Amino acid sequence: MYYIDRFLKVDQKLDEQFRYLSVELPKKYDTPNLLQEKEDIINDLKNRKTTLYVSIGILLLILLLILYLYYKAKKTAKEHRKIAQELIQSIENKNSKSSDIKKELIESKISEQTETETEIDNKTTKAVPEDVIQALIKELEDFENKEHFLKNGITLASLAKT
């Protein structure tokens, strides 16, 4: 644009200084073409500027959308973790209550078994030592507390082996 403006000024000076040159030729052809080119360049620059602003706006909207989705995902993950922790705590509370009941049942069954075993032992004179019984009881309690019976893919054979 600068050069076009300069050329138009030079052309005007030349017209003033050299009046003897053909006046009709530049006015009919050169000047309208240059003015049209100038307008085309101005319009092209305006279009580029508008395109740039629209592109920046779209990119900002996309960025805001991504940030919104990111924070929403973080929030839902946090809520899911909280729900999972509450479920785990409730299950642990239920398990501790049920494990207390199971312990009582096991202890009562074991005491019944030991009574029957002692009766059988007295009859057959084969006795299981008390320390072996206590070790078995302790191992069973550890097994229940660690919840090995809840593992995936556990079978009767692997349970018995454990």
C-alpha cells in the first residue's frame, strides 16, 4: 500500500510537471487499475484480520470446553472415590461384625468339637495336642481376617491347600 500511495503521488507530480504527456492514457487505464488494486489489498487485509479473530475465538472456545470437561472429570472421579471409600468402610464394618459373629460360632463349634474330640480321645486314647488346636484356630482367624476366601479364581482345592 505504501508503494502504491507513493506511486500515485509520483504520478500526480509527473502529471503536473509534464502536461505535454498524454493525459487520457494514465487516467483511463493506470489510475483506475491501481485504485482497484489498492481496494483489493485493503479488503484482503480486512478478510485476513476477520479470519484471524474468528480462528482465535474458536480456539479459545475449544480450550474452555476442554478445561470444563477436565475439571468435570476430576470432580466425578473425586465423587466416585468418596463413594468407594464409603462402601469399603461400610463393608469393613459389616465384615467386622460378621467376623465377630463368625469367631463366636467358630469358637463354639471348636469348643464343641474339642469336647467331642476329647470324648473320642478319651475313648480311643488318641488326643490332638492343645497347642495344635490353638494353632489351627489362630490360622483360621488369620485366614478370615485377611479375607483370602474372597480372592478371584479361588477353588475348593486351592482353599483347602491354603
